[in-house]
Amino acid sequence: QVRLVESGGGSVQFGGSLRLSCAASGMNFRLYSMDWYRQTPGNQRELVARIFSSGDTNYADSVTGRFTISRDNVRNRLFLQMSSLKPEDTAVYYCHTKYREMAFWGQGTQVTVSS
């Protein structure tokens, strides 16, 4: 069964940095797109960044230039390097993939950015 486990969240000040990671298992990781989403209370889950099997990436306008998504296909790991963090980046961040027509999510990791 596919399992995704996030880590690396925490509390940082405005302008700080964090590196999130997602450990994937139960899938042929290198063949599939991987995503980072985030969600705040009362809001829908929002796509932050996507990395395709080719290594090409897409970013939400709100994070372009500040966040970098990457993957390690040998160790089945997904990363999100977050820089120049703003209070509006505060959210629970989730690792996601659509594998065999099913969506799989990690448990989420909290990121809090203070002013």
C-alpha cells in the first residue's frame, strides 16, 4: 500500500526557511508526479508545487521564487525547500500523489510563520 510520511515542519520567523520532506513507499516512486499541498483552517487544500517524473516543476504564483520542490528517486523522497517565509505561508503541508487513479496523502506537517 502507498504510504506518504511528511516531516520537517516547525515554527519560524518572517523571512526564515524550512525544508520539508516526504518519505514514500509502496509505489514505483520515480514514475509518478508528486505534489505539495497546504491547508489552513476553514479553507480548501491548495496545490503549492508539483514535480513531474521528468523533473519538471510547477508552482503556485504565491510561492514562485521562494519555494523549490525536488525529489530523490533513489531514496523515494520528496522535498520542499521553503525560503523567505511569510505569515501567509502558515498552514499544514501535505505530500500527495495520484497513483493508479487513487489519491494518497501524508498525515501533514505544521508550518507556522510569525511576524
